[in-house]
Amino acid sequence: MRPSFHVIIRLGLGLLAPGLTAGPMAAQATDTGTLLVRARDRDVGTETFSVTTTAKGIKLTSHVVYNGPRPAPELTASLDRASGEEFAFQLESRGAVSGRQTYAVQKRNRLTVRRVARGADQATELPGGATLIILADSVFAPYLQAAALATEAGSALTAVVLPEARRVVFTARRSPTATGSLIRLTGEVEAEIHLGTNGELLSISVPSLGLEAVRAPN
């Protein structure tokens, strides 16, 4: 089973302006809750999250725990972004897997990913850009980055998925629903994000992982 995750994300409006100004997260708002992570209708974990958007950007925190063997693996991460050109991301895993750290730093449209494990240090350079987002495998709340950038016509986005630094391209489209809005991601990332009338996160499904995260009742 996938490890547990703790994610902290801060994104400046320089990155989010295309979707944030038009989407449900445009006004200052805070959404907190718990997602039930399911695999084929079987509960396999939980994710607690909090997302706050302001005129200066967005702050997102997430903590995911999957049911698995002992000792339970754990992963912590943080992302700070003040503009579309520069950000710093750190990912650390420990527990059942050997300890390792992954760093992703973007400066002037150049993304450098560095992976550090016991006795090994590897760096990779990738193209960056204002429409680049960072995702962590099996963590759901960071997909809200794509929701903020989605448009009705469709926005072409790129994601780098850590820790592998897998680069994928996809399109994010937003459409209204009776209960809020639906964001469909198509391409090398396939996912559906359901938001409520106030922009609150209701559910995220990622078929490639065979996982779905559904908001737990309050």
C-alpha cells in the first residue's frame, strides 16, 4: 500500500491567476475536512486536508494515512511558491521504506529535482513554467492546483509527480454541475475533481491508481 503523506503547499496568484480568478476559489475561503480513500469501494485510508485561498495565494495542507503493514510508512512534504517562475518543494519518506528526501526547485523556467537516499544522491533537470504543478503519488488534495487552473475551454498543464519526477501533460476542463463544478483531467493524467457550490472539495478519483477519495460526512 502507498505511504502516508503530509503536504504543505503555498502558491502565488502569479501561477493561479488564469483559473483562480474565474473559479470557485477566487474569494478568500477555507475548506477543511477528511477524505475516505477507497479502492474498489473498499476503504484503504484517510486524508485530512485544509485549503485556504487569499488574495496572495493558496495554502494547502494534507495528511494521508493508508492501511498497511507495520511499521507504517510516512511521507512529509512542503511546497512554497510566490510566483509562477520560482518555487521550492521538499518531500521526505520514512518508515517501512528506507529514508529518502526529494527536492524540487524551479527558477526561471528550469526545474531541478534532487533525490537523496542512503549512499545515493541524484539530480535531474526538467523544463519548468507557470503552468507546471507538482503532485505526489497517492495524495489527493494537491490536485486542487489543477482545479484552480482549469477553464471551460480547457487549460494545457504539466505536472511533475514526485518522488519519481515523472513528467506528464494533460488538459484541465471545468464544467458546472447541479452541486457545484466538475474538473476533468484528460491526457497523461486522468482524474475527476468534484467541487461544491462554495468551491469545497467533495471527491477526487484517479483511475490510474485505482483510487477514489470521497469527503466524509461532518
